[in-house]
Amino acid sequence: MGKPDCDGYKFFTFGFCTIQAILDTSIIKFMDRSYRSNMVPNVAIGVFPQPLSFSMSKYHLKMVISFITLSFMPFFSIVPVTLVQEKEKRIKEAMHLMGMKTLPYWLAWTFVEIMLSVIPCLLTTFVFVILDLTIFMNPLYLYIMLQLYSLSLILIGFIVSVPFRTTKVASIVSSLTGFSIPWLFYGLEMMAIPFEIERLLSIFSPLAFAYTIKYSMLTIENIPWYSFSQYSLGFGITMIIIDIGLYLSTLILSDVFLTNRETFLYNLIRLFKTPVRSEKLKEQQRKQAPTVVDIESIDEDLLDKNLIKVMNVTKIYDKLSIAVNDLSMDIYESQITALLGQNGAGKTTLINMIIGSLQPSFGHITICNLNVNNVFDIADLRTRFGICFQEDIIFDELTPLEHLRFFGRIKGASGIRLEQEIRFLLTQTDLMAKMHHNAGILSGGQKRKLCTAIALVGGSQIILLDEPTSGVDPYSREKMWSLLRSYKKNRVIMLSTHTMYEADVLADRKAIIVKGSIRCCGSSMFLKNKFGVGYHLRLEIEPKLADIDYVEKIITEKIYESRLDRQTQNELLFTLPKSETQNFPKLFESIDKMIRDNEGILGYGIKLTTLEDVFLKICYESDEILMEQMNAAKSSKNPNVFDFDEINRIKFKQNSFRVMWYFFHVKVRTITRNWQFLISVTIQALVIVCFMLFTSSRLLQQMPTRIVLNSNLYPDRSVLYSGPNIQKELNILSNYLWPVIHVDSMSLTTMVGKHYAITFNDSNDVNHLDFTLLFNKSYQYSLPILQNAMTNMLIQSGHLNYEQGENFERIRTATYPLPDRSNTLEDGLDMLFIVMFGMSLTTFPVNLAAETIKERDMIIHFSIGILLLPYLDRMKRERRTWRSILFCKKRKDPKDEASVQTNPDDEKQMDEDVYEEKSRAKQIIESKFKQDKPLLLIRNLTKDYKIQTAVKRLNLIIESGQIFGLLGPNGAGKTTVMKIIVRDELETSGKLYLEGVSFKDRLAPNVMAYCPQINPFWPEITLIEHLHLYAAIRGIPGNRINEICDKLIKAFGITEYKNRKFRKLSGGNKRKLCLLISILANVKLTMLDEPSTGMDPSSKRLMWNLIIKKFDPNGPNSAILTSHSMEEIEALCTRLAIMAKGSLKCLGNIQHLNNKYGKGYFLEIKWKKGFDFGRIQSEIISIFPDMRINEQNPELIKLIIPQKNVKSLADFFSTMETLVKDNPEIEEYNLNQSSIEQLFIEFAKIHEYINL
């Protein structure tokens, strides 16, 4: 018979059947006095020729089903996280606003996920076939069921994602739910619920799938697949299909409601109640409303083109928190309108109400005469919107070309016209070379350009742009401005920006919002005339020759209301009122005389007040607190101003225990404040413990104490027999096994699905039967049951005699199994393994949501590195060892600078200032820093990557007391240089020296601080807690930490946010924290990488004042600053360099570069309506023969005047004043010298710094 490995055969191998036979024989012998041993028939035992099914206990059946259900949980757990990530990035919102319908959105996602699930379903089916688990089910049916089940899980994942807006919460909920679903079936099986309840619970697809597997695949019961009276395969598949339909309809309805919930609730409330303003609300609105509103009048030809009408709109949060206060404005076709305002002024709220994402508390908005508050109207408007959010609404895996085609088709465009527009947009945004690259590898500026192109493509009529040019270099920014101007015809374009220069040159009308209300609205000239402060005069001086007091006296005598705004080592900056332009000629004559007399004035330039000056003046007038902060920042005597000398006087001493204590507090608070994480971990632990205890107890309880071995254990009691016709014996056998089926022979065909079989052998002795017992090894107790039935048949058929009168009907056999502790332990370990496996599958989204921030490690590395310095002396002999340990990286020693060969032709083409810097660096190194020891010296720095050279033989000297600006377009090499300085990257060749000491011999953190471009902080830690930690790391004494941190926070005007968690801070306040930490320490060199990103102009001014006070021109500390704001560069930098293709192209202070490379002046003349400018045009040409017209309108002209046509500013203003007197129709004129931004753009054009 062999030794099949099955539980049924163990009854024979372990002696159970033998003991049963002995006991039966003893009973028979006791009852039959004439018993002889030869009267007992010869019995053989065998199994069915091949396994018809597999042997599986109920417990293992549950475990297998749980495993199958669990293996598909990633479809459920990961899908919600992916969808919510789209929400967080606002990609889904942007698609809906630009015309994407709900049903196509979800169907597209469904088809994608189905394609992803095909291979897992096929592999699972293949594994089941290999393991012979599909004996009673066609593999095709199994695959269909798996595919339907995966689809239902995908839809459940979709539904779970709908109410959530943050990845963290969605990942926790999906993980907990996904982990719990497989054990729901297991728990219900433990409870032994009725069959009818199981059918009812099949409305939940995981249970329908589990029950289908249980009844239709892992059982040998012959249930037709189409039977609906039993739990057949057909019933299970039907239930899963019904579930899919219910889930899909639920998904569509819930998503439509939640997407338009603001509109639904708005209309529902107004059906029953008209909102009424309370007296408290009216009073609050009156307090916030500006006392004066200045609106420029609109030309008559624009009056009927106001496509967007905002009428008395108010938005209230938390009863009396007014975000938008009774705001009314019209936005006109064929114009670009800019929304300006401080952080929290209400710009974003207004834009969200215009696009229908928010509903106003009072008032209403119409676009193209359609009501935004109406569900049907907003659905029609969404096909006309073009949206560019502040976030990048892009798919990392799609190319720019695919993005534009996708969004263009969403908006209804197609065909050749769409393809032509796409080519035009790619060309204008300089993305042609990247059109087939994945968007994920684009730079930040290129992503912003792609987002702007997405908003424009497809014929969008209403275009809303939120900071479209942030992170874009000035040259690319100017091209984007030209693109927007080309698109404004017959369209409405509204943009918000923190760059006032962008609003100045791009927008036709600027609306400045203060505390939720319009304070003023009009053109640049209207605002500058209304609120302008005049001109800015910048003087380049020689420190050793210039008498600052005398210069200030001369200027004050000529211009009475002038004032000195800023003084640096090489420059003076004065403000001149516009009302005294008639005195400018005398002033400039005096300055020209000082230049001729060599009195320390090297050059000068003049610049008109900017729109930023206007913005700040309006903000100061409306915000007394802000005015107080700015006045405090300008006054060194004010007690609220932070005194950086106080930090310089501190004796820094690193205390490892204090750092450890603060860091311990940060980590503890990070965990305790992340309540979602704590709840998820706690619930998971409790669920696992409770489930294990429940299962273990149920296993012990379910172990039967007594099992009666009869045919009632199994539903099928039929028995096959073959051999001679022994009707009497068969009739008696039918009392125990029925029906008794005769077959000619035992074959595979006859044995399918049966439990027992008996073969009777021919015997010469009538009273003696020999037979063979065949049992199906799938059923554990089939052999002892069959043995008991045959014994009773022999007794009752008369083959064995017993005393007459004895009431002896049958022998009853039972087994009393001992508790199987080893199997219980094994089953417990199996459960534990499945639990851990399930956790590994379902907690993956949580790990996906918690991103690791590299810059956080960098800033901690810079700070904590200081603590390691005292221990480095012990390892000086093994420099490579301690450097490898400290930096945790392998490095290849860079090439020596002598190995770098310089091309003589490059030196001939080199700018003379750049060549002089190179020569000086070489001379300092050759003198071994004896005569001069700059703070930072970079010599022949080169960085090669596999595909390009990022930095080419860079030579640069940073002196103490400098704020050095490092400029250049995207890809110029600025970031690479900064990374090399902070040792995040290693140079290919060249050397760097800090105070004359090579970087190889000196650790960077003790002399450096770093403000990275990305904010590297813990979301759950407050602003003040961050500052305390880094103050301790920097070595500030414990008794001074609170005092110094509080003063810094007050100086930056963020006291009210000091106890706010980092994740709840605005973008601008996050940058403020990053900057405060970088300037907290008294270090020699600070790296500032775009520190003002996201700050409004008033916050920028506070930051500029702090930076200027921190890096005193006469002090020992310096900073290297990168920024895309040329206004910031002009305000802060005492010296700057422009890079191109990895090398320096120009170098010097601002006025020097303007004088050397500037293209002259920009003259703007405005006249009264009806004046014929042509009458005086010839006169202007005679004054400025080389001028060219930059822009001309019916009442305004902008001229570019070359430098050579303006020999003296005194003569220029004298001439212009005479021209105005002779022509009273001229209302005003404005003059601007070419700015650093224009200079930057010219360099970019010359050196072709754009990817074509």
C-alpha cells in the first residue's frame, strides 16, 4: 500500500486500527463463546489509487484562505496612498478644474490598476495549479474570481481615499483596514456563524471571496458552480460582481459630493435660510476695512469686457475670522491682473472662491455671466479654466509633451491645432530639448514653466496663475512674461506673485489686498504716482578716500528731504523724493565735480521707486505692528532689535549632555505628537495580541474531548463495493453506510468524490469473508469508521455467533484525543508569521508617506560635527580614517590643482575682473597667505560629472564682512559650488581654503552655517523647540538659550508663531526658521540658498535688515547668497558674480557692473489723453539719437536710451524738466538705470544660457 503522508493513514501506522481490532475481537470473544480465531475474516487495507483531494483541517483551511486574502492587500493599501498623494499635490483638483469629469477619472484609474493586477492574478493561479489546489475548480474560473476580487479591492481602496486629504492619515487608515480585512473571515469562522449570515455578509467582497474559496475550491463536495441555493462558485462570483457595482456607484456619488461639497452645502443652506450679518461681524468688518480705497478709472472700451465680477464677497472662518472682507472688483478681458498682498491677506482665498473650490459667506461671483456658486454653471466653467497652482501639478512619469497633450484634450482641444499649440508652448518655455524626458527629472524652474504651459494649452479662456515664475531664472522669466503677453488677447489672466518687479512689468492692473479688502487697484504708474517715494541714488565709493559725512551733507543741501538708507564698505544708498526732481541737475553736477576732484566717488546711478516700495508703504500704513517692527529693525538703539554683537561676545562651549537632552526631547515630542502614528501602532499591537489570545484559546476549546467514529462525521455516507453478491451482508452494511453502490471494478472514474470502498474476495468457505478496505486519505477518520462498520456488519450478518437473547446490536467506537500542544504551538507560529507578513504588506504605505529629508541630515551634520572636534586630535595621524567616519562616505582624492591645464584662449576671452581675481588667488597661495588671508579662497575649482562639467576652473575670493551674491541661470553651477563648499559634494580638482587652511586639514562645520533651499525640519516640533535644539548644538550656554532665541524671534516678527508646529507654519515662516538657525551661531561663513522663497515683501525687508546687521561690512562674518530675486541681490550684496556654464563671466559690486555692462536707461513718459506725442518725438530723438521704443500705448511710451546718450544725469534731468515745462500735456516722466536683472538677462543671452 505504500506509506502515504496523510492524517488518515496515521490511524494505521500509529496502531489505532490495531488497538481497535484487538478491542473488537475481545468484545466478540466475550459475546461469542464459540469464538475461534479462524472465524475472523482476513482484512487488507488500502488507499484510493491517487489523491482525489488534499487533506486539510478546518484550521489550515482558514489559514490558507486568510493567506490568499492577505496576499491581495497591497492593492487595497497602496492605492489610497497614491490617490491621496495626487490630492496633496493638487493634481486631481487641477484636472477637475480644467474639465476632467468624475467618471472618466475613476475609470482610467480602474483600468490602470486592473492591468497591474493581471500578472499577480496569473501567478497566483499558476501557483495553485502547481500545488494541486484547483482539483475541484477550473483554473480559468479561479483566475476570473481572483481578477474580480482584485478589482473589488481596488474600488474599496478608491472609496477609502475619497474623504482624506493627507497622505499620512490615508496611509494609516488604509494600513489598519487592510490589515484587519483578512482576519475578519478568520474571526467569523471562529464564531461559527450560520450559513444564511455568511451569504448576507457576502456584500463585503473579501468575505464573498473567502467563502467562495471555502465552499467551492477547498472542498470535495460536489456543488454545481451555477447553484444559487448553495454557496457555489457561480454564486460567489455573482456576489463579487454585485459588490463591484455597489462600490463603483458609491465611489462616484461620494466623490461628486465631496468634490463639490462647498457648492452643495452653499445652495442647500440658502434654500432654507438667508445669511444675515451679525452686529459683531459688521463691527469686525468695519475695523478691517480700509479707510481709503484708490481705484484707477477704467477706459470706456473695457467697461463691457469685465468677464469676472466679484461683488461684495466676504469669506468668514471661525465666526469672526474674516479672510475676505466685502471685496468687489472686476477683472477684464485681454488684460493681465496681478493680486498682491501680504501672507494671509486673502489672495489665495479669493482665487479659490473664483474657481469654485470655496464658497463665499456673503456676496457672489460670476464668470462670463455664469454663477460660480451654481453646480451646473461651475461644471460648464471648468472647461474654460487654465490653472497653475503654487504646487507643481505634474506626473513624474510623463513627459512634457504627454502632459500638454493630456491636459489639452481634457479641455476639449484636439487635432493639428492642438499639436501646433503644444510645439509653440514647448518652444516658448525652452522645453523642446526636454519634451521626451520624464517630468520628474526636470529642474524646479522647468517644472514651473511646464505648469504654466499646462494652464495655457487647449484654448483656456480663464487663466489663473499662482506664482508661475517662482524658481525660474530671470532670463527664462522674461520669456515667460512674453508668452503670457502673447496669450492675453481675448482671455482673462490673473496671477498672484511675491515678486513686485514681475507684477510691475507684466500686469496691466495690480490689485493690492490688505486684510481681505482692496486697498488700491490700477496701473504701475498710477500706483507709483499715488504712493511712490521717489528715486534711489546709489554711489560707488572708495572707502579710504570718501568722506561719508561730507557726501551726505552735499546731497542733503541739494535735496532737502533726501535720506541715507544704507551704507556699506563700497556703496552708499540714498532715497530722493520725486517732488524735487527740479533740483536733480544741481545735485548731479555736485556729484560729477566730486568724481573729477577724486574725492572718493567712483560712480553713481539712479533708479525710480519700485512697485515694492509702493507695496511696503501701503502695508505699513495699514499695519501698525509691521511699521513698528520695521522701525525697530532700522534703529540699533531699539531694545527689540537683535544685537548680533551679543552672540559674538558669548563664549561658545559645546555640552554633549545638553545637546543629548534637547535632542531626546525633540524625538520624544515627535513621537508623542504624532497621534495618528501612536494610535495605529497601539491598535495594531492590541489587535495582534487579542487575536493571538483569542485564536489560541479557541484552538484549545475546539480540540474535541470525544469523537464518535461513525459515518455521521462526513456528509457523504456512500460506499462502493465490488465482488460476489452477498445481499444479506450489504443490507446490514447499509445501516451504517448508505447508499451501497455496486461497481464492477475500483477505478479512478468510480472513486471520484467518494469516501469509502470495499472489495470482497471470493472464498470457498461460505461463513468466512475476506475483503479489502479502501479509504480516501482526504478524510482523517475514514479508515476507523469503515473498520467499525465492517465489524458490525459481520456480527449482525451471522458470520459470528453470540449468545441468544443478548441485546447486541453494534459496537460503538470513539476516540479521546489528547491535547496536541506541539501542533498548537506550530499553529500559533504560523499565525504569527502571517501576522508579520500582513504587517509588512499593509504598513508599506506608512513608510512611503514618511519621506527622508536629506537636508535635515546635512544641517544636523553641520551642527553636531562641532561636538566631534575635540576628539579629532587623537586621530590626526589617521586623517583618512576619521574623515571617512565623520562624513560616512568613500571619496577619491581630488586631483591636485597642478594637474589642471589652462587654455590660453580662455584667458584671452576672460573678463578682466575675473582674470584679476584668478591672478590674485594664485598670488595669495604662492605667498602662503603671508600678506593676505581671505576668509574663503577657491582656486581652480572643477567638478566633472559623467555627462558634463558643472564647474570649470573657478577662482573666487570671499573677504570678511562681505555678502557675496552668486548668480546664474538654472544649470550654471551655483548649487554645485555651494555643495562643494559645504562638503556635500567633492571637487574633481582644485583647492579650497578657509582662512588660509585647506579644507583637507580643517573641518567645515566649526566655521560654517548652512541655510538649505529645502526646509529640513521635523513637522511636529515647534519653531521655538527647533531653535532651542540648534542653539544647544551650537554651544550657546544653557542659561542664555531662551533669552537669545526669544530675541531672534521677536526681531523677525514671528513671536506669535513661536509655539506653532513646523507643519502648520506658512511657507514664508518656514524659511524664516531656516534662516534664524543659520545665523544663530557665530561662524565665519554662512551659506544662504534662496532664503526668502515664499516671503512677502514686508517679510523680506525684515529678513534683509537682519542679514545686513548680522554680516556687518566691518565685522568678521561673511555670507554667500543665491537668489532668483535681483531686487534681493541689489539690497543685500556688496559684491556679486554671474556664472555661466560653470565659470565666472563677471565680478564686482553692483554699481561697478552697471557702469561697465549696463545698457543705459529706461525712460517712461505719460501724457494727457488726446495729446499728439509725434509732435515732440523728433525733439526727443534729437536729444537721444540712439534711443529705441520698447513699448507704446495711446497715452504712454517706454524708451530705451543707451548709456552713451546720457553723458551726465544733471544734463538729462535739466533737459527733461525743460521739455515738461514747454509741453504741459506731459503729466510725468520716470527714469531708471538698467538693473542687475537686465544685466543678468543680457549675459544669459550672450552666453546662450538656455536649453534649446
